[in-house]
Amino acid sequence: DEAISVGWARLPAQMIVSSGLKLAQDKHPPLYYLALHHWVRLFGDGEVAVRAFSVLAGAAAVPICYLLIRELYGHRAGSVAAILVAFNPFLVWYSQEVRMFALAVTLLLAASWALVGAMQRFGGWSRWVIYVLLAAASFYTYLFSALVLVAHVVYVVLCWLRWRPVRQK
């Protein structure tokens, strides 16, 4: 799998996008491969260089998780959640692989943070725009991100139903 990622990253950017959007040669969308393509152009395609991209993406999940949980439950819960993410064996494992999983997790956490902020601020349009961009990026990184995006829709509907009586008064 990792060799496939490096192979995709070595292709021209236009080919990554056109082939990746068709999902014909690989069953994953092109955003990770496109990002890795530019990373490889900057840092090379050695083992350490290509793994460093996922390491950075996985490490970014820790502070983003803290921000998300802090916004929902406060500083202490955010700190505990960040520690749990930092030491989660699956996230540590996938943050070492040259695959899209660490980036997808980070983008989904960031999208969740933007969504929570947009919902709590009742019409914070900048957070809505950020949410849409991050949600789209997560979907174009890993198709199974759609499952989390469906959970986001459920969250929005439940929040809307909860606050509906308040809005009517």
C-alpha cells in the first residue's frame, strides 16, 4: 500500500487528479496523493521523508482534538482527549504509514471543531465555510469520511430540534 502511495505521488499532478477522481485505478480519492506529490517535490521520496508527511498529519490531530473537546466540555476534558489521541495505538500506527488515514482523521477532527463552533455561535458564517472546506477535503482524502459527515448531519438535526422550541418563543 505504501509503495502505491509513493507511486501515485511521483505522477504528474494533473494525472493524479484526473485518475484519482475516477476511482478507477485506486479506490481512494486524490487529495492525499496530491498533497504527498507536493511534499515529495519539496522533501524527496525517501522513506523518512514520505513517512514524515503522515507523522505531521497525525501529530496535528492532537491539538485539534484538544480544541474540539475543549469547546464542547472544557479544558480538562480537552486535555484528557488530546492525551488519549496522542497515545492511541491505531493513530500512532497509521501516522507512521504512507497512507491517507492520519490526514483523514485530522481533517475530520478539524471539520468537527468547525461544525461545533458554527452551531454554538448560531450563524458564524466563517466557521461554516471552514467546515464545508474541511469536510470536502476529508471526503476527497478518504471516502469513508462520509460516515463521519453523516454523523455531522445527525448532530445538526438534533441541535436544530433541541433549539426549535427556544427559537419559536
